[in-house]
Amino acid sequence: MDITIGIPRGLYYYVYYPLWKSFFDYLSIKTVTSIPTNKEILNEGIKYSVDDICVSVKCYHGHVKKLLDNKNIDYVFIPRVITESKGKHSCPKLIALPDLMKNAFINYKNKIIEGDFYIGQKEKKLLNEFLKIGRNFDIEDKEIKNAYRYAKNSFKKFLNLKLNGHNFLQALDLWEGKDIDQVEKSDLLIGIVGFPYDIYDDFLNGGLLEKLKTLSVDFIVSDMIPQFILRKQTKKIPKDLFWHQSNVALKAGLYFLAKKEIQGIIVLSSFGCGLSAIYTRLLELYNKKTVKKPLMIITIDEQTGDAGLQTRVEAFVDMIRMKLGEL
Amino acid sequence: MKKEYIYSFPRMGYSYIGFKAFFEAMDKKVIIPPPRNQEVLELGVRYSPEDMCFPFKILLGQYIKVLEEGANILISLGGYGPCRFGYYMPLHEEILRDLGYKFKTITIEPPIAPWNIGIPKFFHMLYDLLGFNSPFKLYNAGRNAVYKMLYVEQLEKKMHYLIPREVRKGETEKIFEKALDILDKSGGKNFNKIKDAFNEAKALMDNIEHIKNDNLIKIGIVGEIYMVLDHDNNLDIEKKLINMGVDIDRSLWVSSWTLHRVIYRKKHREHMMNLIKPYLGEFIGGDGQESIMNTILYKQKGYDGVIHILPFGCLPEISAKEILTNVSHDYDIPVLSLSFDEQTGEAGFVTRLEAFIDLLLQRRGEGLNEIVSGY
């Protein structure tokens, strides 16, 4: 088919990209992902969004603008992920995401394709949504159903890669059939807590993962922890959080605190993110009450400087090594 | 010796008069939180997470004050998202316990699955809140509270009508305070006394001399419920506007909130989602969708402009703010979004309101600053 769809590299790209990609692939619709975030994209995003929204969503505006401007792309796909597990919503801003984009880029309204995703609920709801997306391109229902099944299986494979101890970026490379560098085992293991779209966006977080690698520190990311472990942490908090991603982050954080092999925790949140305000404080208070592990909170914003972050991460790693008696 | 329970609840506008009546009729002691002041603000900001929404910080400051005064039971509403309000109480509790306060909390929220835990928890909450009391006593207390709340709202609406039209500047405000005081102090358990007090207060306000004029600029107020209702925190925006000589209509009252969100929930939501479909396809929690709906409704009712009030960092309202720019464009109605936080200053704020009213006057084709002379 002669259609190209753009997928913005931001927000839920870092969770569900393989699902969408394989769905469009099966229908032989070409997909283009926007380039990784850079200064220009971020500035564009700031220009088109309201000022008090969080920096991750601002950045997403930039990615969408980039794709909309591209003449070779017919449509831009904007997902609306409403629930990710039973009774757990995503952030209100992300639930309104297609509407925000349509309002920010009102002239390109017809180029935007949206899809409402109720993940972790009845199978039929998800299938219906894919049917709706497919029907935009006059594809037969039978074909779409096959594509949906293919996408689901493909996504399952991807999730298994993630559960086998690969983070999203590594798993994505493996899933796409590329090789990944073997990491040498390090003496130091740090847990990183946060939303996937903050952790894996190298520009937004000032290259945190790279910095840790150069300091030869091993890390484990909150979205790599399987659900059954997370569920066990529920009794440690006063009330279950009702946002899936914050729930994952908080419970992974609690798991990291309990696990002896993990020596320190870095909490990453973006400026203006209301949900991380809650789980960050809960995590801090729990840490204070119980194990008192080294815990660093990094808030990223439009001005996150490379140098300042470098110093903080180095100091944090040094502190842990000193605590272990290595320095 | 049996420990004495002293209750406290969040303060929101004048609604405390109703809640207080409820607890007084139940023979329970209550402490009303102080209105926002510098001390409350500083306490709240110091102990809250930085990115938390503004009402959270104010409430935390007020809770600290009432706990120091001796309250030991805090009552609040709850919920299950996607707005952050549902998680206020657990987080408040964690922070306050970390500060070393000892107290009990009661969160009023509907039961959820798993039912084997949810339903007993719900009844436990009801017992904590109401205790073993005769149904008659409960009914009486509930009725007193509801009526007082409705009476206060009537008085407020009267004040909104009278101030732009009064003959002697400032008279209405003084009489309103007096009327409110009469209502607040009235009754106790006796419903008839509350009724009498309301009639007395109403008569006081009815006697204010005013000029009939139905051609004032009309502004609708939409936004997040706490910021709209709590006049201490929105820098008394309503009184400022009516003193500038415009008519205002508030889209949210405690009574209308209860009607739309609790009693006729389904009908309200259906109507709302139909109306705002071109702008917002999904329920985003809080009052975000209501803000969009009410802006459209105000246009249909012939209002001149809409003021959108939101606390800084409010998740649903930020989305609404971005969407409202296009609603404003499509429906041709000016919308002013004002976001409040601990640093919002009074001076710049008044200037913005004046400029907004000037704009509305201009759109009507009337001269500048003719009506806005009194402020």
C-alpha cells in the first residue's frame, strides 16, 4: 500500500512501539519514526504547547510537528492509552493527548490518526480499536484481525525479551534483529525509577544511561520488573496508586529498596510531572522509615545541563562506592 | 479516661458552615481550619512535594494548623483517579505522620473491587464517620447541613447580583458578612431556627438599595472546583470582578457538584461528552471536561466572556487550558485562563482582569472604562 504513517518518538513510543509497528507492517503500511529528540525538536515543542505542561509532553509536541511538516508522510499516528491494567488509568494529559495535538496543530487536523487503547481489559475492546484504525485505510476486517493477531504475538515476543533482563532499547534492537553490545558485569548495580519516556529519551535526561555506562555501573530499569513481583509490593503503600505507570515506578522502587544486590536508586522525573510528585515522596518516606539506601532524585527540564548532571551522577556513584568501602 | 475526638475537614469557600452544622447536630466537636494566610502557605509549601498541585499544599498547611490546635480526626473525600485528588489523603497522612503527628483519618469514597475487602472497608468508614446513632438524629443532622449549605449559596448568589448594582458602594459586602454570621450561629439542632435565621438574613439583603440593570457585562467562571469555590485562594476574584461592575456566574457550586457528579452522574456525563466530542474524546478526570462544556454553554447562554481558573500543575485543567484556546476561537468567546500558585501576586492580577473587561466592553462596542470606574 502506498501510505506512510509517522510515529512520534515520545511518551508511549517507549512502551508500545513494537505493537504498533508490527500491526502496520503486517498491513504493509510504511512507518516512519521521528528522529531522536534534539534541541530543535524540544524548542519547537515548547513553542506549540501551553507553558505549565510537563516537559515530556512539550517534547512530544515537537516530534509531532516534525512529522507533520514532512511531506512524505501521509498521516501521523497519535495513541490515546486510557488504561493499561484493570482500573488503572494513565495520566490525564496522556488521555487527552490526541485532542491536545489536534488543538495545537489545528491546520493539520486531518492528518492525525488516533487510536484509543484499553490495554489489560477485555480483548474485544482492543481489537475494536485496531479495526477502527485499519478501516481508515479501507482494509478488510479479516485482514485487520490477522494483523492484530500478528501484532499481539510479536509484542509478546518483545515483552519476553524485556523480562529476560534487557531494557527497552536493547530489547527493541534484538526484536528488530540487530545485535547488541554485551555488557560487562559490574560490581555496582543501581535501580532507575521513572517513566519509560523519561528514562530512554537520551536528550531529555542528559544521557543518564550513557553516563552510568562510562562509570561502569550496571543498572536495572523500573519497567523491566515483571508484574507478579510488583503486585507483592502493594502492602507497603497506604493505597494503590491509580495510574499504571506510576504504580510500576513506585512498586519497582520499593522492590529495589528491598533487594540487597541493588546498592542505590536514581529517581528520574520530568519537571511539571504531577504523578511523579506523589510516588517520589512515597518512596522517599518509605526509604527513610526502613532501609535508608542511597536515593537520588533527578528532575529534568528544558534546561537540564550536561555538566551539572555529570557531577551529580559521579558524586552519587562515588558515594555508594565509598559506602561499600571500595574507594 | 476516654479520649475525646475532635473532627476537622478541608475548608472550601463558605461550605464549612454546612459541614459544621452537621457535626454540631451530631454532638461532635469540630475545628474549622483557618483561611489561607502566610503561615499556612509556608507550612504547606515547605512539606509538600514541589510538583504537587496547589490545593494539596494549602490543605497540608491547614491540616498542620488544626492538628496543632488539637484535632485528631481528619475527614476528606477520596476517589480513584485519574485526577490526583483521590490520592490526597494517603499522601497527606504519610507526610503528617512523618512529621510526628498522631491522628486518624476518614476518607469518604465509594467501595471498589475486590469486593471482599472493599465492602467491609466501606462500612467501616461509614461507622467511623457516623457512629451508632439513631436514624432520626442522622436525618436531622443531614438536613440541617444540606439546608445551611443551600442557604449560604442563595445568599452568595444574591451578593453576586447586588454588588454591581448597589447604590452605596461597599454596603452589600458588609451586610453579606452579617447575614452569613446570623446563619452560621443559628440553630444547632433545631431546623426551624435555621429557617428563621435564613429569612432574617435574606430580608437584610433584600433591603439593600440597588438599581435594576440587566445590561451588564456577563462573565462565566469555570475551572477546578477548589480554586473556584475557595475565595481565599483565588484572591477573591469573584468579588473583584463584581466590584468592577460586571455580572458573574459561577459554574460550580457544592450543590450542583453533588447533583451532577453524584446523583445524576450518568446523565450528566452523557450530555457533557456529546457536547465536547469535537474537542475532547475521553474523560480526563477532575473538572477538565466540565470546564470545556461550561465554556460552550456560557456562549450559548449569551455570556460575553469566560474566566478559567486553575491551580498551577493541575493535570486535567492544563489539558483543558490547551483545548480551550480552540473552543474560544470556534465559538467566538474570549477565555482568560488564570493559573494560581503560591507566588501569584495581587497587582498584576487586577490589571489582567481589568484588561479582560476592557476587551469585553470593546467587543460589545461600548466605551472603555465607563463602567469600570468604581474600582
